[in-house]
Amino acid sequence: MKILLMLSVVPDTTSKINFTDNDTRFDKTGIQFVINPHDEFGLTKAMQIKEKTGAELHVVHVGVQANESVIRKTLAIGADKAFRIDTDPQDSFYTAVQLAEFLKDKDYDLIIAGRESIDYNGGMVPGMVAAMTGMRFINAVIGLELNGTEAMVDREIEGGKETLQTTLPLIIGGQKGLVKEEELRIPNMRGIMMARKKPLEVLSPVDAPVVTEYLKFEKPPAKSAVKLVDKDNLDELIDLLHNEAKVI
């Protein structure tokens, strides 16, 4: 079996976010980048399948050279080989075209992506790749069991979950719940040393249109000061909730 993780690299949630060029571009200065959290669940699930079945695990990322340290982390955790498509992704469609072109001559049985990346939260890339390649796709996946070429998939839906049965090859958009949080992997020293010897192949991008234009980014408004109300003054609390906060 061959598994592919489609890796997204995102800013650490503790990073301070700023914008440049009249608030039309994200400022990457001083930003720490990490594996997209939804992808972390997918990576751990892929490692569990690899350890159980002896599968081969590859990683592909559309991005710039500066992201290679994050890609190497997936190799240190246990991926066998990585590919970096050497371009700065401009939007979801552009990224999906690069990944679909990469897959044209490949024979992966299972392709795992995150449901969405936590920076732009578009949630479109894995579905677009599936449409471009004609592969089956299930999103919001919180459970996956394989039996040969059969896949039993649990996905989150509004108010609960549904269980689907399908066959490989398959693309899934994983999320929290695909594995338990305590099962998430971190590289150990042996893995870090081995990752230095694992192949990371750099590929040229294909021509693709950029169909999205970012007009302006805005930060959320600063939180207002907190008003404290005496615990015995319920009338004042109700008045503030009704007339000021307007939540009742």
C-alpha cells in the first residue's frame, strides 16, 4: 500500500499576525510555521496504518524552500519520502492544480489531507484535487478503518456522524478525532537523524491561473474592557445583557 499526505504549512497560533502592502498581504516576518493541525491528525493516522500494514508513506507540499524544516519534521516522525513543489501557492485552485498534476502518474491507494488549513480556512483543496483527478473523496473524516481495498469511514455531520463504506483509492479530509490527541507523534532524536538521509525531492510547478485576489485583510476588533457586576445585583446584570450586550 502507498499513502500520500498532502501537507499544509501554517503559522503557529501563538504568532503575532500583521499585514503589509496596505493590508493586502500577510506579513511572514518573524512568523513560526508549523504542520497544519488537521494534517497532524492525518499524519498520525498514516503512521498507524504504515506500522500495521508495512505501507509506504510519502508527503507532498506546495510551498517555498523556507518550509522544508517543517517538511523534514514529517520525515522525522516516520514518512519515507517527501516532495516539495517549488512555488508560493496563491490560492486554493492554484494549489489544487499543482497537486493534481503531481498525482497524474502516481498510484497512491490512500491520500490524506487536512479538512482545511487553519490560516485561510478555505477547505477547498482536497475536494478540488479529487474533482481534477476523478478520485473518490470524503471530507470531515473522524474515523478510518481499512480492510484490504475496502475503507470504512466515519465523518462528522451536523448533529452527529455518519459511517460510509467505499473502496480505495480514496482521498480524505481529516480532522480532530481521526486519532486521539494523545496519539499525536513528535520527532525523537533517532527520527531527526534519520530524516536527514531521507529524500526530499524538489519539483517545478506547472502553469496555473490564480483566480483569487485578496483585497484587504482586517484583524478582529480588540476586546472591550470587562464590566464587573456584584453577584447580588442581578437587576444590573440583566439590564447590561439586554440593553448593552444585546444577548437577551
